[in-house]
Amino acid sequence: MSRQMGDSHRRFLQTMMANGIIDEQGAKSLYHHCCETHNTQHAPDKLDDFIETINSKLQPLFMQIRKGMSEDNGHQYYALVIMAETEVTRMSLDYADNELELFRKTMDLIVGSENGKASSTDILNISDTLTTKKLKKSETEHLLNRLVHDKWLNEKRGEYTFSTRCIMEMEPYIRTVYQDQVKVCHICHNVAFQCQMCENPLCGIKIHNPCVARYFKGRTEPRCPACDDFWPHEIPEVRQPHSQSRR
Ligand SMILES: [Zn+2]
Ligand SMILES: [Zn+2]
């Protein structure tokens, strides 16, 4: 296998830089499109090798195209991530100090919650406690819209969660800052925020909602894979990938 980066690789990378994150279907068609445009060989099952070649050139720049799962729908995504453990590297270019402080405090709320969510009411309340410079209610609402637009947060019915991009890009930072507060999914071993938790206080393992759906599919009496206690939560449906989802 060739490790030489060609025009098709460069085109793929440029699109990743412009988008930040792309779902698996999107990545496959982009791979196809790039190979076609530059008349290079295209093998549908070789996307990960193609990306490996790009990553070998990105490594000295502390960047990487990483594959990860959406906590919302369980689909696979590819994101261009910066691998610095320093805080919020890329964001600091786009946001003011008090905006970053509000984002960090929102992260505190999400990580500290049991279900990986923070309500808009709770976030509006902390905008009063900022030490850098307080944000007005309208400014906070505007900022939250921007954070959703820039794909750092997702919003559903007034509740905010980490976006797939945020988790993939911020994982080293989140693990460094929150340490023991962060739990990994018992099934896929990635960090887990939106998830279900075993209610046995001696166990307390977490499982992502899509991983719950896949793991318990077809089992009549769901039991915790770690302690064998009854799993008391509602088991979500397995959701099939479709090419329209972008987040
Ligand atoms: Zn999982
Ligand atoms: Zn358990």
C-alpha cells in the first residue's frame, strides 16, 4: 500500500478542513469523488487506508482525522481533530474570554450531570457568575446559538449536549480536566455522556444509548453486562444510518 499523498488525498483533506466533521456516508462519497476527480484508484473498502495515508502526513502538525460514534444516533463520523492537550485550542481563536468561560462552565454542567445534558435555564443562570465579564441573557442565548451553529453543542428541546465533533476533538482535554468524573461506555470503551447507568450503587457502569440499543436487542430480560442486575431503563430502538444526518 502506498503512503504517498496525492492530489486526491489533498482534496479530501481540504474538504475535511472546511467541514470539521462528516458522517461515514459523506466520507465515502467524498473519497469516491476525490479519486474520480484526480483519476486515481478507488476501492470502496479502502477508505480507512486512504485516511491513514493522510494522517501519516498530519501527525507532525498534531492533527488527525479520527473516527468516532455519535452519542445521538450511533452512526460513525470522521472529524479533523487537533491533538493538543492544552485547553480549547481551536476555539480560542473564535470566541472571547468570557464566552469561553461560559462554555467551560457548560462543560462542567454536562460532565457533572447523570444524563450528559445541561438545560438552557441552568446555563443562563451561570452567565451571571462569570469572573471574566458577565454576559447578558440575550448575549448568552446568542452565544448558545453560535456554539450549536459551530457544531460544539447540540440542542434539543432546551437541553444542550456535547456534539460528536466536540467529544472527538475535546476528549483529551475533557479526560485531563475532569479525570474520574468521566466514565467510559462499558460496551465500546469510548467516553460516555449521553447514556444509561446501572442503578446498582456498587456497579454504576455507563452505556451509550445507541450501544444499549444494540447490546440489548432481542434479549427478553435485560441485565447489566457487568453485575447482572436487572437493567431498569427503557431500551431505545437501533437506528439505521441514513445519509442525510450531518451531526
Ligand atoms: Zn458505547
Ligand atoms: Zn451493573
